[in-house]
Amino acid sequence: MKSRAESGRRSERRGRFAEIAAAWLLRLKGYRIVGRRLRPPRGSGAGEIDLVARRGKLLVFVEIKARPAPGEGLAAIGARQQVRLLRAAEWFIKYQPEYATCDLRFDAVVISPGRWPTHLPDAWRAERF
């Protein structure tokens, strides 16, 4: 039987691999990675931003999901998580004012075993921006 710590380490490695694969996919599509694993302060109601990428005047907040099947990735980003990501994006813009004039978008990248990463541009719409 595997310990919780061992399971957590494996999950952490899988998450890091998914982040690296997503970053390379976005770079190949012409994006520049401007932030990784950004954590707003505790108590802000904001979630971690997996990746922030830029292409021209477009700033993209990317949620990465490693799932067994590609269709499960987008389903894993529920309304509550979308609100937390929106708050995190607002926090990022507040403390990085050079990006305030950019167009903003929320994307997802789904990583599934044995498949190429799937980039889902404009995976959901933010209500406040």
C-alpha cells in the first residue's frame, strides 16, 4: 500500500510535468510565459494561477489539468474555481500594472497520458473584465 506522502509526491511530479508540457505547447504557438505558479496572499479568495502567457496585446491566464481523458479536463474547472481564478487574475493585474492595457482571456490546457496536450483557448468567460 502506498503512503499519502508518496502519492502526494507522485501527484506533484505529474503536475510539474503537465505545467512544463503546457508551457512548451504555448511557446510553440507563439506565446511568451510571463508567470508560473503564482499564488495570491492567503485570505484573498483567489486561487493559484498555473501559467500566465502573453502574445502581443493578449494576456492569457492558463489553468492546467492532468486527467486520464481529455474531456475530463474542462469539466474539472467548475464555477467556484473560475471565480477564484478571476480573483487571482485581478490580483495579478493590480500588482503588474504594465499588463493593465492587455486584452485578457482564460484558457485551459489538458494533459492526458499518451496524447498531445490539448489547448482550449477561451475556455470560459470572466464576468468582471
